[in-house]
Amino acid sequence: MLATDVWKVFGSGDTAVTALRGVSLAIATGAFTAIMGPSGSGKSTLMHCLAGLDRATSGEIQIGRVRITGLKDQGLTRIRRDQVGFIFQQFNLLPTLSAGENILLPLAIAGRRPDPAWYDEVIDAVGLGDRLRHRPSQLSGGQQQRVACARALVGRPDVIFADEPTGNLDSAAGAEVLGLLRRSVREFGQTIVMVTHDPVAAANVDRVVFLSDGALVDELSAPTPDTVLDRLRGLSTSGAGVR
Amino acid sequence: MLRATLRSLLARKLRLLTSMFAIVLSVAFLSASFVLTETLSTGFTRLVASFTEGLDVLVSPRIDRTSAGEPAYLDDADLAAIRAVPGVASVQAAVGDHDQVMAIGRDGRVLLTSGSHLVGNWRPALPGVTLRAGRAPRAATEVVINRRLATAGPFAPGDALTVRDRDGARRTFTVAGIATDDQRQGDNSFSMYFTDATAQDLVFGQTGRYQGALVDATPGTSVNRLSADVRSVLGDRFEVSTGAERGTELLETVRKSLDSVRQGLLGFVGFALFIGAFLILNTFSIIVAQRLRELALLRAVGASRCQIIGSVLTEAVATGLVASAIGLAVGVGLGRLGADFLATRIESLTLSGVSVPATAVVTSFAVGTGVTVLAAVLPALRASRTSPVVAMGAPAAPERPMARRLVAGVAVGACGAGLLAYGLPAAEDSDSGLWWVLAGVVAVLLALILVMPILVRPVTGLIGRILAWSAPGKLGRRNAARQPRRTATTASAMMISIALITVLGTILKSEIAQTGQSMDRTMRADLVVGPERWNHGTVRAGLRDQIAQIPGVASAAAVGQVTAAIGGRLHQVNVVSDAADVARAAGLTAVAGRIDRLGGTEILVDQDTADREHLRIGDPIPIGDGRGETHDYTVAGILTPNALVTGFVLALPPVETGWPAYARFPVYSQLYTEVDDGADPATVRDAIAGLLADEPGITIATRQQFIGERSGANDDGLIVIQLLTLLAMVIAALGVINTLALSVIERTRELGLLRAIGLRRAQVIRMVAVESIVISLLGAVVGLGAGVGLGATIITAGMEQAPIIIPWDMAATYLIGATVVGLLASIAPAVRAARLNVLAAVAYE
């Protein structure tokens, strides 16, 4: 997917806040990409725009062969339904549905039947075969997030966006979820874009892009926790963030 | 998707239950109205069948709609003619009357009963009447009485029974037998059966007259054929019909009156539905707000707007179906109870089981579900606009500015004012004008609903200042104003109901005051004698003469009614004892001509009737007297429209013209009595009351009592308003509970914080209570303001010379009621808030 000169301005006139200042970014298919940056750097806004959850003020975003900038609500809905998957920091499972029903929810909304072989493979990968009938409240945080991962994977989207997927988990559960995401990239060729501020999480990805004050400032391939931390320090000393 | 919808619905069943209540209530009224009428109708069908069973052919007088007045009577020649018809087995002719001849008890006074005093001729084979002791009357001085009268006396066969005849004279008879006639006459009437001649003498003052006849056919004779034969013998002076035909006619009449009962109940249904729709709208808005994250998630994983709308509307359909089902069940019960209640007031009507017509089921579900879905449309649209970003933890979009609402509100309000201005001048004369006014009122109320969120802050500030003297109170007041839209929606249900009720109340009270004031200005009578309310009894002419002779009575002006034919239609025409007396005592004034002297061929008419019939002073009016003769009258005066004497007025006695035609005449409906200047009205009243002891159903009222009653001070309208108020308050309370419960859940964290910094439990409860009372008073205050304003506008523009009476007593009741409702509604949420565990609450997400 491709983003070209994306701007995002909230509000207007005196109270206008510019969150993105001309971000251009290419994300390789089948790669695991992390977006990092201090609080207020615009990383969440960038992801919302890339995912078609929010509309960019200007610029162009393309997912697969579709230009999503300029699409009306119906088009964006279809993109979200068929080409994009989401993993949230707060898990965001429907408390009234069982784990299995939550996983199949996007397909149910789209009116599609799951491919049984693929479904089994996903369930197998997330390791929740015996928990499918449980309600989210009966699952641990790590298990809930794995359900959310399965929900994102099962529709075989072009790209999965993960928003601080480990933010609400302890380190063991976090490592489990990150391992799962990395395996999906390696084994299934799933494209994943993750927003995080955790250098350890970022060390699992193929490529990290750094955002500061709404602009891309740096990037790093094959990162380790130390190299990521170094770059982040560099960003905060340049005066942008509060971190 | 459907599954997700239904699951989330079940998870909120408690909240939905409270909002469903309003729909349940209105559907219950709706289905009850059907069930009640259908059950009664079934009961009546059986009752009528039991009346007409075994009746072959009935003969009854035909009421002549053009010449009016006296019905034709059967005489002995007619009966002989009927007997001569081939196929006739027997003929039983009937004589009967009620409440003219009264049974006197052993203490010398008229025996009292909640039913009637019936007299008639004894007929051996009368259906529903069975002789239990003694024998039938043979001599002119013998009587058979029913068991109830025998018990009330007590009288046994052989005892003497004194009756008071139509002229007030007493006659004594011997009890020959005792019969049961509950099946025919009901179980609270006194019946006396005499020989034919005695009955005729008592009823008509002459013999040889019958009011109708039952004709029995010989076995094998066709009743239809017999009916036609009898008709051809009697000519068209009489109605001749078979038992079955008569039954159908009776049922038709019954069904018509049951239909009007149902129409009345539908008013309640409409009101409850209107308010109920608000509550549903409110609840769904709240549910949508609660589900915001969930909806955003659905949007984020690809649910389209239509799917979200579908999801909310599915919830509405499910809610509506359940509410309708419950409402229907409750309505069937209510309908049965109502039918039972009405049945006890209708003699000899017994009900069995309950009839639920298919229309009741269909309408209940259609209306209940339809209204719920309609009310959910707005929240559904709002839900579909949820931004998917909300699912990512972003705050929901801030509330849109109110400017658009203000503009819309002002526009709709202006439309309403326009409609009122257009409709009001025409409202008194035409139905269409009334509809315009109604549309105007609805538009103004809609405008208020639109601008309500803008009113929240200033009005709650005002109310809060009175209530919020403590820190928790201030917090409660601020909380009430925190989400103006939600507070406004909650308060709107209360506002609308109180506004509607207040408009009605203001108009009703002003009308009452107008009538009362004009009567007080003009009426000179000190005491008024007449039938009790709801009683169509009459005052004997003899009684008038007796009252006129009581010392201290200056005049006793009497007004009665006869049926006469004017212009080809039947009219109830007033007959007055003395035009000058009546005009003065009842406070009648003339628009034109003179009304204080009335010659034998002169007639008065009120202005409304004169306008309608295009009559002027000196115009000739031919009046049919009921004997087929027409008399020429002349318009002598035109009366100012008034509450006491309407239509046409004739003088009494017009003996020279052949009037009155009615056997029972002269009888009066009202006696307007003036007391001499020197006399004590209380003494005179006691003297008259002494005379009335023997006149069941006739009472005496003082001037004030009479004016109060006639101007409608105790009118049913006010009772209906009280009932509506109760209904509205209950529904509004449920709305406030819903909103508060949500506020408390939403603010769990904040409440924990407040508790952590030292707010005591009692203070938490007070804070929530103040919020609740402020919301509920907001609705009441705005509703009262709107109601009084609209009411005053309608009175000023639509009713001539009416004083504007602001119903302060109603206003006070509503404010107190709203406070109580607010307090009650806050109990459950406040207790929940007070019970919060401080640590858990602070950590609450």
C-alpha cells in the first residue's frame, strides 16, 4: 500500500491542529511494519487515515489497487470490510458474543461463509481451539487479544492494522501476541502495520518508520530494541515529544 | 449481524423493559377497548337473544318523525283485528311506565331504590316473569309485586300496598301475588303488575289503550308471514317485526353505543402512544450512546450504515413485538375487568368468558411495533453516523453546535404560530379550524422540543438555585446540565404531557368560569329544583304548585320539554310555566323582540337556532303537535345564547291549541325558585326539601351549587385530565429513571473519585436526587409555561369574552408531582451510586 503527501488537519481557523504534514509512505506487501513516535506525533492519526477509518484532508492513499482517498462512506465501508483487518489496544470484542462468534463477526457482516480449512488454520495458529465457546469476560487479556488477531486474520485482508496491540498486556502475553503476528507475516504472508511505542514490540518487525510532529523523520530496517530506543531518543532530544 | 443485535438486546433487557412500559400501557388500552366492547357485545347478543327467544311477532307504536309527539296506541279494536289474523295463537297487549307511579313504604314515604318503580299490566305468559306466591290480579284493586318490592316493604299476599299516582294522590291496593322478574327487569327495580284496566288508568288516566303487543303464532305458522299479515291489518301506524328482527335492531343500537365507548378510550391510547414514542426515542438514544464503542467496532470491521440502521431497527422490532404481546395480554385482562364493571351497571347483563377479536390482536401488534420502530428511526440514523475511529479509543465527536436546532426550532415555532393565527378565528364554527389549531399546538410543542437543549442550562440554573444550597446539590445541578441533549430528551416527555394537559386545563377552566360568571350575572333564582345528575326524572306539575305555595317563595318558574316537529324534524321544545318568571329567574335576555310575555301562538328562539333556521321576529313557524295537526306560531323574541334554555320556547298552557298531546304532560325538568326579599333562603330550602322527600330522584340545589354544576365545575373533563396526568407522570418517571441509571454508570469513575475525596454516601444520594428532580422539574416548568401560553392564546383569540383562568392549583399539583417523580426516579440509581466500591470505581474503565 502507498500513501502520498498525506495531510490531516483537525478543526478549522484559529483552533486548527495539523496532525499530519505531508506524509509519504510505501508499505511492502507481506511485510511487518511498525509506526513509532512520541505521543502526539500523529502515528494514530496516520494509521486511522491509512485504514480508511478517518479521512485525510489531502493527499492520496492506495490499498492494493484501490485509491481510498476520495471514496464515499459506502466505498470505505467495503474497504474496511473486505481488505482491512483491525487489532485494537482495548481488544474490542463484543461481550455478548462467544470467542468463535467474535472471530466470525466480520464475515457475518459481509455475509460471507468462512473457508473451513483457513478457519481451522487460523484457530490453530492462535491456539484457542478449546476456548471458542467462552465469552470474552471468561478469557484472559492475552487470550482476548488472540481472539482479536484471529478475527483480523480470518477474512484474509490485504492489510491488518494493529493499534498498540500489546499496550494492555503483561510482557508474557504481549510476547505471545507479537509472536503470533510475526508468524502470520512469515507463514501466511499477511501484511501488518502496527502502531506502538514499545521498542521491544517494534524489535519484532521488518521495518520501523518514525514519526515526529506529523512528519516521517526516520526509518530502520531489521530493528533491535536497542537501535529502536536510540532512534527514539534522537527524536525526543530534537525537541518534538514529551517522552 | 442479527445474532449480535439480539444478543446485545438481551444484555440490556432491564433498560428496555422500563421503556417498553409505555408501549405496553398504550397497547393495553388499545386492546382493552376492543376486548371490552367485544365482550360486552357478546353478552348483549345473548341477553337480547334471551329477550326475543320465543317471541314471534312484536307490535309497537311507530314514531312519526314529521308530525312528532304522541305515539299511536293500540285499542281493543286493533287487538281484535290482530286476533282475527289466521295463524295467531294468542295476543298479549302491554301497558307500562316507569317512575311515575311509586310504591309507598310502611312509613308512608316513597320506597327508595337504585333502579326504577315500574308499573304494568299482568300478562300470564310474559317471558322472564314467574309467579312465586299467591295468584294473578283479578280485581281492579289487586296487584302482583316483584320479590324485591315484597322484601323492601315487607309485603306478603293479602297485605295492603299504597301507591302514589301521577297526580300525587294515594291509592291503596291488595297484594295478590309475588313474582320474580329479575330476568326481565334486573334486580334493583320495584315492579307492580295490575289488571289491564287498572294499569291503563294509572298510566294513561283512561282505559282501552295499549302501548304494544306480543303475538304468538300457532305451531307451523311462518313468523315472517304472520308478521306481514299483522302489518297489513294494522297499517303503518305501528311497527310490526319478528323477534329476530327486533333483536337485530336492538343489537345495532347497542353496537353503536359501544363504538362510542371505544372512541373515548382511543383518546387515552393516542396520548399514551405519543408520550410512549418519546420514551422509546429516549431509550434508544441512550442505548445507542452506550453502544457507541460497539457500533464503532462494527463500523470498523466493515458494517455499512444500512447494517447499523438495520441492527437498531431490529432491536426496535423485537422490543415492539414483546411490548405489544405483553400489552395485549394486559389489555385482555383490563378489557374483561372493564366489561365486568360496566356489566354490573346494566341490568340483567351477565358475561361469560372474554372475547378477543382478531382486530384487537392485529391492531395491537401493528400499532405497538409500528410506533416503537418509528421512534427508533432517529436514534438509528444517529447510530449509523458513528465514526469508526471511536473504536480505536478516540473520543466521540463533540456534540454539534445548537445553532441549527435554534433555527429549526424558531422556524417550526413560526409555522405553529401561523397555523394558530389561521385556525383560531374559525375554530369555534368549523371542524377544519379546530384541526388547524391542533396542528398549530403540535407544531409549537415540536419547536419547544427542538430548542429544549438550549433551554436546559438557563432553566436548570434557575431551578437549581432553589434546590442546590449544598455542595452535593450544586454537583447534581451541574450534572443535570452536563449533557443538554440527553437531559432535554428526558425532560421532553414530561414537558409534552404537562403542556398538553395544561392547555386542556386552561381552556376547560376558563370555559367553566365564563359560563359560571355569566350565569351568576344574570340568574335570579335562589333555589333550583330538578332531577339528580344523570337522572332523567321529571318534576310533577302538582309539585310545582305545592312549592309555589310555600311561604317565602316569590316565584317558581318551571321549564319542561316536549317533542314537536318543526321544519320536518323532531325538536325538544321548551315549555315554560310563565315566560316572565322564567326569563327573570333563569336570567334570560333578549337579542330582539320581547321575551317577558308569550301569547298562546307565540314562540321564542335562541339566537344560534334562529341563525341556523333563518328565523326573524314575526316569522311564522308551523309546529306539528303529534296528533297529526299543525299549529301556526309566530316568532316573538330572540334569546341571547345561554346555558339553561336553548332552542325553542313555548308558553304553557296552550290548551286552546290542543296541546299538550303527551299523556304525561305537564311535567317539568327544572324549577327556578326565587325567594322573597325578607325570607330566609335556608328555611325555604328546608321546606322544599321536606316536599321532595317523597320524590325520589329530585333534588334541590342552592344557587351556588346549581351554577357550579351547570358550568361544569365537577365536570368529567377535569377527571379525564387527572387520569391523563397520572398516566403522564408514571411514563415520565420511567424516562427519568432510564437516563439517571445511565448517567450513574457513565460516571462510575467520577463518583469513585468524589467518594475518595470524602463525599459521604448520603451526599452521593442527595447529588443524584437533585439531578433527577432538576430534570423532572425542567420538563414540568417548560411544559406549564407552554401550556398556559398556548391556552391563553387560544382563549384570547378563539373564545369571546372568556376570562383567562390560569389553573394555579393544577400547576402546583404538577410541580409537586414532578418533584415526587424526580425523587422516586432517583432512588434506584442513587442507591447504586452510593454502593460503589471506591477503589473499584476509580479503576473503572
